Amino acid sequence: MKGTDTNIDHRRVPNLEVFFERKGRKLLVSDKAQDYKTGAIVTWIINGKLPHIGIVTHKKTSDGMRPLLVHNVGSGQVLEDCLFKYKIVGHYQYEK
């Protein structure tokens, strides 16, 4: 974009990543499910080009091996086993 759009810029994943790096804490990206704690924020790149974001919840997969994440893929929020479904590019902790 050539300019800012105050109606949506606060929801753009790249902008949120910068916010979490500045105001929160950037954590290591890992391939171990136990490294992703409740409340952590995860960002992905879907299909090599689409930034996406989700929040780690306290709920676990049916086998108890991974946390479920809440995210919105366009049709409302979903609770899903998607931590490793896409390429993880960011892992953050934000506490007010």
C-alpha cells in the first residue's frame, strides 16, 4: 500500500508482529509443541505469501500432544489443531 488505512492497519499481521516485538517479547520459533504456552501468539505464512496469526489456548488436541489455537480464517474464529499446519514465522508473548 502507498499509505496507511486506519480502519484496518491495526489488524494487519506484519504490523502486529512489529507491535509484539516492540511491546512484548519475541520468543524462539520451535518445532516442539511444549514450547508454545497458553496465551502465546503465533504468526504463520500460508502458501508462502499470506501472513496469518493465532493465539495458543489451554486446550489440547485429543491425544494431548499439542495445544489448540484460536484464529480467524475469514468465516469467524475457530479452535483448531493448526500449530504446525503452516510455516511458523513468529512466536510472541504479550502481557499488559
